[in-house]
Amino acid sequence: MNWDSPGQFGLLDPAGRSLQAASGDGMAVAIVFSPGPPRSSQIRPPTRGTSCTGSDSAAADLSHYLDPGHARAGSGVIEITLHPATLDDEAPNDLATWIGIDDVFDALRRRRDHASHLDALLARSANALAGRLAASRTEWLARHA
């Protein structure tokens, strides 16, 4: 993931208005869901002595844990509508938080070792390019121009 990676998730409030994630395009790169209590249409298997009660197929289990209406996959922007908490048994009750690309890189910038890692990465890249140019400048430039 690069600092300018586009988000994949468009966040919407219940009225369909866009919510902004911390990114240049306003979209999230990740969403973390916390399923609410089971709704009457959701059947969750009893625990099997582990913390996860689902089957071996996450795709098959999603409807038993997440509110209906969430897109499961897509090749373009996936829109996620977030709803406020309510006591209505049939209303959406999952909690969600999202992560924008700026959230990721702001955290990385605060790390002590991030700048030195980037400096080393850039130095290796520059040295590799310099070596290639020294060995066959004309051919390399003709091929990559």
C-alpha cells in the first residue's frame, strides 16, 4: 500500500450522504465490523469450545453475523451505509469503524524507524538504477523512455 493508494470503501450515512475517511479521495482502505446481537433472521451456531462459532466458509457465514445490505465484494467502490444504534430488533445493529490511508501513514510517520526505513529503501532503489545506467545507459533509456 502506497501513501496515495485509493480507498475502496465509500462510507454513507443513513440518508445516503457521504462520510469522509482520512484520505485524499475521502474513501476508506479498510472497515472493521463488530457484529451486533443476532437479529431474528440471523442464526448463529453454538460455540464449539472456541471463540469462533462459524464454519470454515466465511462467505457462507457472513449473513449470520453482519447486517443485510452490506456489499460482499466488488471490483469498484464498495458503498457501506452506517446506521446509528437503536433498540429495534430488526434495525441494523452492527458497529463499524473505518481506516483511511492517512490514518495508516500518520501512524507510520510517528514511528521512530519509519524515516530510516524509507531512506534505506530509496537508497537501494537509487543505487540499483545507477548501476543499471552505468552498465547500459543508452539501451536502458531507449527501452524505458
